[in-house]
Amino acid sequence: MSKSKSKSKIKIKIKIKIKIEDQEGGIGMATTSAGTREDIRARLLGGQLVVGDGAMGTQAQILDPKALCPEQLLFTMPERIEDIHRRYVEAGAEIILTNTFGGSPHKLALAHMEGVGAHEVNRRAAEIARRAAGEYALVAGDIGPLGELVEPLGDISEGEALDNFRQQIGGLVDGGVDAIIIETVIDLAELRLAVAAMRELCRLPLIVSMTFDKVVDGYRTMMGTTPEETAEAALGLGADVVGCNCGLGIADHIEIVKRLRAVVSGPIMCQPNAGLPRLAGGKVVYLETPESMSAQVPALVDAGATVIGGCCGTTADYVRLARAAMGLPPRSMTSSS
Ligand SMILES: [Zn+2]
């Protein structure tokens, strides 16, 4: 017993050493003829154009409308989740998000998925995304909101929130993600706790992407902060990439990105929905087509976006056409990876 224990300790030590080397851009960055993850990372952080992926949540819902949550499919149909990632990579995505938007312990418990363990859910999701990405794309470990506000506005204490993010980010890092994205942020207090947990665990690039509503005086998060205020807060927390996603369609996101660009000199990520969702025949539909959305991509680039993908309702076709509209050549994939 004690022998096997000490053996596993040694294994853990070796694993930690590899992780640290990975994060410093060492052995984890293998090369292929199509470029390297290191190249994409340099372009991402250097503010050059990089293609994002499309939706995961709405795609997962199509796969199994009765699933407790999209994360459940990591266990019931992992190969189909890998297929969604792979279709995005084949369409030209260079950064893909793990299927862990609701992967915090709190969110998993709300979906009656607490039995699996958040670390396991997130590690597994990261491994599946990494397999699909190969060297063609970075994998960003996806952190969504906890689903409840932090005290005093909500019922989650700061300590609980920190622990939620620690468990989730720990699993994502162990599964081999290349970056962390904290997305669909509406509350800066929650964002600060997520970033604090991340800084304890890794030194990966950090993307912070906020969600805004259209209001009488422009755009604000649900908590009332403006694009400029949220961007300044994210930069103050050391975010490498700042952006906006979800909520609205691309026309509104162009306006939001213009405002972000007024205070952000570095990379800006933008992942709009495929337009506002509408109910038709009891189903949620998104009215923006790949063609209509991609027609507005040049204006989004002019506004200052450097990473462009899609959120709810978007698919691989949206990514393929957005990539072309960004002036990038179609993805060429060799069989070696
Ligand atoms: Zn969305």
C-alpha cells in the first residue's frame, strides 16, 4: 500500500513538472506542416486575425434534447462532442472552447450532475477537445457563470465561488487546455473570483468575454456596466484578450467592439449569436444565416475584432464563411494529424 502510494506521488510530481513546462511554451508545442499551436498562440496574443469556433451548447442540445445538460454528453456520447469540435477545426477554427460552460460544481448540481465530480467533467472535456484540435487549434477551457450571483447580491459566498472555479479550472488544466476563457460574464465580482482561482492554478493566457444587453443608452451587462468599464476591469485583472459574446447578433456586436476598441489596445474577441433567438413552432430558431453573418464580418474586423467566431445558433458553416470573410485561406489539413 505504502509502496504504491509513493509511486503515485512520484507520478504526480512528474505530471506537475510537465504541466509547468507546457505552460512555458515548452514540450507541449509540437510542430506540423500546417503550423504550430505556438504560432496560433503568438498570433492570438499579438492581435492578428484568428478564427474562433461556433456554438457548443445549442449544438449539444440538438444531439440530445433530453440531456440533463450539455456536459452530460461528455459521458453519454463523447465521440459526438468530439465530432462537433472537429467540424469547427475542419471549418477553420483556430481556437475552440471546451464543452464546460456549465461545468462548475454549482451548475452541475443544478443539472443533477453533481455525482460525477466537476474535476472529472472538466478534465474529460479538455481531453476530448484537445484530441479534436490536434495542432490545428488552441483549446480554451470554457468557464461560464455560476448561475447565481455572489454575496451580498446572491447566495454564493466568495469562498464557495472560489472553490467552484478552482475545481473547474483544475480539471481543465489537467486535461491539457492551452488557455482559459471566462465568458458570458455579466458580474465583475464573479469575474474577479474566477481570475483569482485561475492565477492560483496556472499561467495560461486568459480571455475574458462579456455579454451585453441593448438598453436605452447603448449597451450594458445585466449588472449595468458598460463595455468600457468591463474592458478596463478585465485588463486590470491581466486579461490577455478581452471580448464580447452571446446575447446579441453581429450588428450589435460591431457597435460593442468599437467601444471596446476605444479602451483596449490588444486583441479583442467577438463571438455573436446567429441573431436574436425567435420562437417558431415551439422551437428556438436563429434568423442570421452563415451568409448574412459573414457579410458583416469585414465591418467587425474594421471595428477592431481580432478573434471572430460565433455563439448560440452558429455552426461550422458560419465559421467557414467567417474565415473567408476575414480574408484567410480555407483550412488545409494534412492526414498526419
Ligand atoms: Zn451564446
